[in-house]
Amino acid sequence: MFDGSLAAEVDSAERRARLRLARSKRVGPVTFHEALAHFGSARAACHELATTSEADIVREEKALAALSGQFIVWGDPAYPAPLAALSDAAPVLSAVGDAALLARPMLAIVGARKASLAGRRFAGQLAQSLGIQGFAIVSGLAHGIDAAAHEASLASGTVAVLAGGIDQVYPPQNAALHAAIAERGLLLAEAPLGAPPVARAFPRRNRIVSGLSQGVTVIEAAARSGSLITARCAAEQGREVFVMPGSPLDPRYAGSNDLIRDGAILTRDANDILSVLGLPHSTSQPIERPQKIRSGTDTAKVLEALGPTPTAVDELVRRCQVSAAAVAEVLLALELDGRLERHRGNCVSLI
Amino acid sequence: MFDGSLAAEVDSAERRARLRLARSKRVGPVTFHEALAHFGSARAACHELATTSEADIVREEKALAALSGQFIVWGDPAYPAPLAALSDAAPVLSAVGDAALLARPMLAIVGARKASLAGRRFAGQLAQSLGIQGFAIVSGLAHGIDAAAHEASLASGTVAVLAGGIDQVYPPQNAALHAAIAERGLLLAEAPLGAPPVARAFPRRNRIVSGLSQGVTVIEAAARSGSLITARCAAEQGREVFVMPGSPLDPRYAGSNDLIRDGAILTRDANDILSVLGLPHSTSQPIERPQKIRSGTDTAKVLEALGPTPTAVDELVRRCQVSAAAVAEVLLALELDGRLERHRGNCVSLI
């Protein structure tokens, strides 16, 4: 297999040929790399095989450019080295957003869609702490844990790997987060533009989530859940698997506890991850500390209205004369700081 | 050190001398065994040392007999072999209840006084399952986890090791459980009758809890909690340490998760314990299945009044025209069966 570090030798014709080969029918990642090895170059392979036309590639490239996106081809200098090393490395990735994040050390945080509040809070705390330390946080833009990890690392650097084409917003409820990551983070997709996120695309996507990352953190994986596939990919790829433990009485932790029994690293906080991976060093851009999401005024109003006694969020909105969205964001920030507790009936209290 | 299996050679005079030596001032367990080794017998030691008088021993023996209790002296056939093997084995144990339990394979279940409902339920489930399999369940008769473990194993075999003398009821709120164990299980104490359960007695007691047991199961150990001392004793004594994992966001699991990180066995259910210890074989008496605590009539009344909607326990008592204690026992039985959920405000619902 080619080494990513030899990328400078890939000229534009060979790069275009790789795109054609990658987008051809019946050419998966393994076939792509085997064809390169067999024919010596994608250009040679395109001479011999029925590959996608140059015109199709130009069309997709234009559509991607319209989204301010670009292709990152296996062999490009921007192609992330940890992923390039795999035998089934994605031949091409569509990228929208800040591609400089690909040079960062990355850590994946994945988990349940139907996550508990505690799980989402833990995901947010880890993503924020490790983001500040310099890790780009990788996840899959699903509901629950994935979304919490992306939200908490939007300011420091977040990378969402999609199962469908990069123009496919999925799940639709995460449209705002998808847009925010396109603007402030990085969206990646192996599938061509327009490809719907079909069921079989998710396990393929999961191998990229782990393949980009030095380690995968699993939060609330039930038995037979998708996060276990990501964890297995990580183990096969020689990446660390970190797992938040949970009660054996909570089925959301059945897969998680099984992973720990099988040798994954029980993870209590960010330090348990940093003590294994070390602090990241090769940061190519300065890390901002997460910004305060809302103005100080909104935060002050909400804080004043809050106390140790549970208060309904609706009542907070009325009392503070701040929008529901603004109150929600202030509450999220407080929660990530460990200063807020949520109660039944959409009530909250200060800790 | 003497071998417990040579116990048959200990005559009644030597046994009485061991009691005198054990009850002497400044003679702890280690000194006791060193004196035996140095002088060759307790009788010889009593000739040379200023030991407690024969009269004092007779007085304590009578007081113990008044509680239907007996001394179990190191070297007695009834002295449990796993404890006898330790260099600081208790020289003498006061025993009230079914001393035949000492011949059973034992498993300790210990944990937080201020335990969560989930922790208590887990303790009860483990104690019940492993009790049915033939283990006598050992604990410390504290509030919370200890009490839940004892209650769930009252029918199959439960052993409470006290920190004070065997006549000291502590904590006072567990008086009924203390009495129930004296009648249906086994109370053990290293301290003489009348000795109050002072603070320094608890770590000494913990080494007996683990020393009796093939393994110690820790449920909800906060940082720096007493259960961690029992776990450390167990590890030093070469016994297995089993730990229920929990959320890193719950301080009740801080010590528990630390133990798992340090190599203790993450425990999801009774099978995780049985797969390490195997099924017990040397059971000296048939194991009863736990009896239904209350009559079928009471249970039927309470069940009829219960449903998936949370109902106040007070209301149940009124509606069923059954005593509060009877309702509480039926609810406990349902809870241990995993059929009952508890809610805020002393409400319960069927699962």
C-alpha cells in the first residue's frame, strides 16, 4: 500500500484517477487499494477497468464546491495519517468545514441515541475537557451521546462522520447541529453526494470514526448496539477503547460493562483517557477555550432565578423574560459545568 | 501456626486456656498466635503470663449461654477453615444462631450505609441467587447494603459479623434484623460480651468478614469508605474481590470504580461470581429456597392494589387493610423479584 507521506508525489492526474476509481461501481475500499497495488497507479487502473467517467467526478466536485466542500483523496497531504494506515482506508472523503482539524490528534466519543441525561452530561464533560486539551472530538452526529459530544466540542474542534453523502442531513432533527459543524467544525463522508444513509452504511461509517481516532470512548452501549461495532473496529485497528461504566441494573450499560469485562479501559473522567493517550502535541492550530454560548446578562438572569429547590423550566422562561432557547443554552452550559441538576417534570435546580 | 484440622487434639483444658489467653489484656490476634507458637500451648502460656482468670471466662461463657450462644475457639472443629488460615485469625468468636453455617462456603456482600435503591436491590438479588446456590452470605449488619444482603439471605443462610460484643445491637434500627439473624442465621463477634462497637473495632471486624469468605462483593463504595478496607483485606488474604460498577457521576461508586481499575472483577450479576468461584460443593445442610415472607393473602391484596401508576405506600396500607409492616415486607419481596419500582414521596409501582 502507498504511504500517506508519499502524497506529494501524487500528481493531479493520478489524484483525479483515484477519484474515478473510488467512485466506480463494485469498487469498495479494499478493492481500491488492491487495484492500486496491482496496477501500480489509479491512472493505470482506469485504463484497464470500466471506471466512473471524468465528467461524473467533475460534476460531484462542483456540487461539493457549492457546499464549500472539497475531496480529500487517499494520498493527499490533508488525508489523516491514522486513517491512511488502514487496509480499508476510505479512498476518498468529502469534507465540508475546517479541514485543518484533520491534522489534530483525534478522539472519538460515541454512544446511545436514547441516552440518559447522565450519559449526555458525561459525554459533554469529556468532549469539553479533551477538546480544551487539544483533541478534535470525532462522532457520528446521531441523537443522544453523539450530539452531546459534538455540541460540547463545537468551539474547540469537532468532526462529524456521516453515513450518507455529505449533503444528507440525518437525523433531520440534528439539522441545526449539522449546519453548525459545517461552519465551525468539520463534516466528513465517504459516500458520494446524494447517497442516502442506508442501514449498511452505518457500520462502514463507524470504522472511519474509530480509524481517525487514537481512541474511542463508549458511553451507554446497550447489548448489540452500534457503538459496540465502533468499539470492535477500534480494537481491530489497534486503537484504545475507553468505556464509561454504569449500573448492571440499567440495560443502557449492558454492552458497556461487557466491554470493560473484555479488557476495555474503565473511564471515570478525562484524566483516565489522558493518562493512556498522553497530552496531544501536534496541534496545528491554537485551541480556543469554549466560548460562553449566551451573553452574561442571560446567564445572570437565569442564575438569579435558580436555586437548590427544583424549578420548572417553563417558569424560568417566564420569570427571566429570556427566550426558551436562551434559557436552554444557559442550562446546558451550567449542566456541563456540573452546577445544574435536572428533575422529573422538566424541573431544574442548582447543585 | 497450628492447623485448624488438628483441632481434635485440643482438649478441654487447652481450649479453656486459649479462651483465657484470648481475653487477656494486650493480647491481640497476632500476639495470641505468637504466644501459642512460643509456649507450645495456651496452657503453658497461661502459666507464664498474667492472663484473664478462669472465673472471668466462666462468667462470659454463662452470659453467652443465656443468649443461647457458644464460643468457637481457634482450633475447634467448628472454627471455619478459611479464617483459621490467617496469621491474624480471631482467637475466639462468640456465636449465636446456626453455627452449622460456618461449614458452608461463604461469600461476603458489603457496601454503603447510605445506599441507593438500585444498590440495595442489586445486593438483595445477588444474596438471594448465591444463597440459593449454597453460599452463606456474610456481611456486617450495617444499614443499607449490609442489611439488604442479610434480609435477602435470611432463608438460605446469612452470617452477620458484629464490631462490638455479640450482645451489642448496632445500629439500634437494625434490632429486628439482629434478632432475626440470631434466630434463623448466625451472629459472630470477636469482641467480648459487653464490648461497645467502638470506631477502631470496625476495620478489625472487616478482616473477619473477608477472612470467612471466598470472595467479597462490594456494592456502592464511595471514596475512602469502609468497604474499601474490607476489599483490601480480601485482596491481602488472597480472596476474590467482586465489584458492582456504577456511574462515574455518582460519588457512591467512586471507590467501586477505582477498585475495578485496580483489577477487581466487574460484576454484572451472580453468574460473574459463580464463573470465578464455581458452584459451592461442601454444603453441610440442605439449602431451602427463600420462603415467601408473608402469607399469600397479604401478597394478593397488595398486588391487587398495585399497578404501573405510582401509588403512595400509605394509601396501600389503608386500602389493603393490612399492617404497614406486612405491606413493607410484601413490597420488599416484590422488589427483590425485580417486579417493583420505587418513586419519590414513598410511592411504588409494578414494573
